[in-house]
Amino acid sequence: MDAQNEPRLLFPRLKPFYDWVAPLTWPLIRLTVGLMIIPHGWPKLMMGVGATAQMALVKRGIAPAEPLAVVLIILETVGGLCVALGLFTRFFAAAITIEMAVIAYHHLPKFGWTGPGYEYPMMWGLIMFAVALRGGGPWSLDRKIGWQL
Amino acid sequence: MTTITNVAVALVAALHFGFLVLEMFLWTRPVGLRTFGTTPDFARASKALAANQGLYNGFIAAGLGWGLALGGAGTSIKIFFLGCVVIAGVFGGFTASRKILWAQALPGAVALALVLLA
């Protein structure tokens, strides 16, 4: 199967439009997964390291809770911002993928997010995984800098 | 009020993280040259100095983040680092470029005023 060739368009006149928006789809994904994580990080930053450690880590038996709480807060504030801007994209997307994998694991075996299950963190983690594989892509600061992980 | 203050402090922190990126990673790139109005030759010659300066901006961002994470207990930390921002902005404004007054000192002063009033 040829993964590179796009199928024939039923409405060929749409081709210029598709060509125009194609480079914008990746920043849209980056902005979505990056910015949507900040409302999760901001309250943790506001409640502080100790309270975040208690709320998110100690009750699940994850140690060392306080250093990991600092990591969580940084990933969900600075990390989200960086993924959105496409800055050091691979590093932060990979780190958030690991975070989401741990969160998903701790919600097993329930699936539905209202459970709460692993549905939402798994979806988030998989998209972050894709971002980590692809890197900053179009409209990223990584491209302005000229090198990436 | 507290939320507005915290958001203002976070924005000043993000701004300084932005300065870090500009000075450490974009200094000799087109964006950096345009932002600071430098020539490629000057930028290449001053790359190491700029990278060091950018790193220190990162410490300001980290300090403001630290103050935010401590909540009410972090007020003095926020005041210290915002004070640094205002002084750095005024010093830069008089010695390097007038623009720094608007880009650094003003946002820092607004956030500092909010912290002091809160």
C-alpha cells in the first residue's frame, strides 16, 4: 500500500483549499493538546507542591510524591505551553505521554472517563505520543530555532 | 482579584521564559535578529553573552513559578522576583533599548502592584 499518494478527490476544486489548510492542521492539534492541559496544571500550581502531591500521588501510592508533583506541575503548565508553541516539542510531548500512561494505568480497569476510567488520559497520551513522534512540524518554534530532538 | 494577580504573575513568568528562548535559541535566527534589531555579524559575535543573559531570565521565570506554587506563603518571593524584573527593565530601558521599558518593566510593575494590593 502506498502511504504517500492521496486518493483522487471527488471534488477536485477543493484541492487548493486542502493544500492551504494542510500545514495548519498540525499546529491545531498541538494547540489543542497543549493548551487543554494548562487548566489541569494551573490549579495544581495554585494549590502548591504539597497539596498536589497529596491529591494526585500519595493516595495512589506513587513515590517520591513531592518531586513528582513538581514534575507534574511543570509538565502541565510549561510543558503544555511548549507543545502548543511547538517549542522543544518532542521532549515535552514524550514526557506528557509517560505521565498520561501512568495516569491511565492507575485508572485500570475502568474505561469510561466518568467512571473515572482510563479513557481520557489514554486518548490524551496517544495524541501526545503522535506529537512526540512527529515533532514540532509546521508553525512551530522548533522550526524557527532550526534544530530539534 | 487573587486570580487576576496570579495570572499576571504567570504572564510575567511566561514572558521571561520567552526571553530565555529568544536569547538562548533564537539569537542568531531571523526572529531573534528582527526582535533585537541586530545584524547577523553582531549576533554571531555576542551569541555566548546572549545565551547567558537568556539563562538568567529563566531563573526569574522559575522564581515567579516558585512564588506562585507557594500561594499566600510565596508573596515575598513574588515581590522579590517582580522587583528584579522592574529593575532589570528600567536598567535595560536606559542602557540598551527604550522598548525594554514597555516589554519588561511595565508588565513587571503591573504584576508587582497587583501583588502588593492583593
